[in-house]
Amino acid sequence: MKRIGLSGGSYKPLDSLQIEKIHQATLKVFEEVGVKVSCGEALELFEGAGAKVDREQKIVKLSPKLVEKILSTTPSDINLCGRDESGELDCAIGGKRVHLGTGGTALNVQEPGATDNRRSQLKDIVDMARMVDALDNIHFYMLNVYPNDLPMEDVDVNRFGAALNRTRKHVMGGVYTVEGVRNVIRMAEIIAGSPEKLRERPFISMVACVISPFVIDEHYGKLGIEAARNGIPLAVPAEPLCGATSPITLAGNLVVLNVDTLAGVMMTQLAKAGAPVLYGCVASVTDLRDMKYLAGAVEMGLINAAASQLAQFYKIPVYATAGMSDAKMNDPQSGYESAITSLLVALAGGNYIHDAAGFIEFCMTASYDKLVIDNEIIGMVMRAVQGIEVTDETIAYDLLKKAGPSGHFVSERHTRRHMRAEHYQPQLSNREGREKWQADGSKDARIRAAEKSREILGAPPVSCIPEDIRSRLKSEIPGLKPFVME
């Protein structure tokens, strides 16, 4: 049974009073501390809306009423579409509906069966997209590696182009240049058939970060405004790190996160009221021994679960983070770290949970085999999100009465009717007896994942874009490599 967009929310790390306390602290920061807005265009937008602006220091302060007024135009639901006419691959983002997928952007990859890594290339985006398209439990493809073999001015069109040609699932990605944003949008409009069709069913979305604590910088500000004004769904994540760019406490981290991402949300609404935007959280903790970012800490799961509650409080779709590991290879650590944080954030109702497939080594390495392993984890997580259905049909009293003491249920129609939908069917886990497992080569999960990776990548590539459209893109989109549209 395919599980996508199920409703979470059964796990609540914050109660209603704690949420209100964080909200009030957030409003106090906006009014008394302010946000530094280094982007001149964004500064003009805030000032035009009635914010107090110190132009010399580039500090913007907003009253609680103004914050509420600007946020009121934010859509509560966004449809991040796939390119399947049935809509089966669409991600309905909002409320407590849960979706999990890849994230970005790693600088290294780990090839099937490997334990070391190498620098990522454009070809890896093609192959990662093929993997994601083949793994049913991964709901979307967020561009997960950086093509180190390309100049920056060519990165945006080639990353999006490579992904769109190899997966039908929704594609989100960070962007690097304003011209790149424009060319990616133009490329997507051609694939969609028209600008109107792309806005009606957006199969791309973008990311523009806010800098913690309390900074909208010039570069990301320009990128965010460009995407918002073009009506392209945009995530505005912040990444406060406990003990480094936020207080060491999780509550203090949440206040910084809330101010930062709400500042980004408000910027998009001032650029274009009603622009589709996601409240973004990439917050985690710092290893105070050497000040490095930690991806697999359980506290990351707690923070992102709480951030999902905050987004629900504001009725804004949430882009959350989970599922990464600090392990250097696909060992037990990589499994338990990924499973714990993905489960916490999904049960809290995180809408668009990125980084949940394929990441190891502090988010620096994308592993082909980890995509396969995380596909299994996500399947189990979504079964937990689904919960337990209690109805007359599932209680099955008449069947209990019929079977009576010492009865059995193996041959019953009720068993056949419910066995596949009620229980998760593993795709990677081994449930054979020891003798059968040994006869098949005594393969552990890491070996089986590598075999699955090689199987997917060994199949003939399939293009998701018609040949005539690919030819047009190669002639009309600057910087697009011919290899991407093969």
C-alpha cells in the first residue's frame, strides 16, 4: 500500500501554553530587537508596509499587529505537484499532512557498496533522480548534491534540468543566481506547456535561506523575492544551531528559528501577497567540542517536531528536517539516527520533511545505498503515521464470535482483505529464517541495499520529458548541458 500525505500530529513536544510563550517571545524580538535586512529591495518592502527601519544599521522592527497583518496573506495549503496526470505523486502540503524525501546540498557522494566518498558531479544528480523515481516511499526529490564539475552560473538550470528529465516526482532545490532562477522557471514553463499551467500545477519549488540569528542577507533576499514574485513555491528555512547561532537551550533555539523563518515568510508576502511559501526549519545542535554541525542528534528531531507545531499554529505549511546521520557509512548508527528523527517529525505532522533520504556524514555526503535504506525507514514511519484504525470492520466482532475459543483466522476473507493494507510490507528487510538467509548468501541490509542501488542504476535510463521538448530546452535555455537532456 502506497502511503503519502497521511495526517500526523499525534506527537506533541510542545503544549499550547509553551507554543504561546514562544510566540510572545517572537513578537517581542520583532518589536524590540528587530531583524537585519541587508537586501535593499526587501528593506524597501518592509518600510513600505509600515515597519520601523533604521537605514544606517539596516534593522527592521515590526509591531505585533503588523506581523499579524503581513502573515495573514500566507496560504495555508500548497500543492507541490508531480508530473503524473493522476495526481498520485502530488504532495498536498499543509495542516498535518506528512511527506518525506531527499534534501540538499551535499558536496560528496558514496557510490553503491562503498564506504568512502568522492566529490559529487552533475551525473550524480541524474542518477539520484533515477533512484528517487524508482523508490516508492520517497515522496519528492529535493536536489541533494552539488555538481562540483560546473561553474556556479550553470548550476541552477542543470540541477533542475537533470532532475526533471529523470523523475516524475516533485523537484525542489536551492538556487544560486537570480538569472538561474529565471532560467529554471522558463525551463519549467516550457515543460508544463505554458506559464499558466506551471502555476496551476507547480512541479518545481525553490529554497532561499534566512541567516541565523535575525538576518535576511542580500543574496538570499534577492533570490527569495524573485521566486515569490514569479509565484513559484518557496521554502525560507533558517538553521539556528544550539550553542552557536542560538542559545544552547532548545526553547531559545525555537525562538530564533521562529523569528528568522517568519521574517522570510513576511518578505515573500510583501513581494507578492499570497505567494506560496513554506515555514522552514533546518535547526539542529552544535558539537561544542569542535563547533561542528550535528545532523543525527535526537535534539534535531525534537526541534523540528516542535517547529512543525509552530507552523501549524500560524497555519503555514512547514518545511522540516529529519532523517540524517552523522555516521560515515551505512552502519547501525546511520539507521537508528535516521529512524528516530524521521519518526519524531513525521508523528508531529511535519509537512515536507526533507533530508530524510540518503544523507550521512553531517549532511556532507549523499549515499546511493542510504536512499534504499531510508526508503524502507520512511515506509515504516508512514505506517506509524497512519496509526490504528478502529471501526466495526477492523474490530471484527462477528469474526471473533465465529472463530470462538481456539479458533484461527488464516483462511478468512477478512485476513486476505486487510493483510496488505494493515501491515507494512518491507522492501529491504529480511524476514526469512536463518537457513534460507544463509542459503541466499547471508547478506546484511547494507549488501542488499547496494544490490538494489546497482539494479536501479543498471536499468536503461528513461526520460521524463518528451524528445521535442528536450530539443527545445537545449536550444533555448542558456548553459544547459546536452548530457542533461539525453
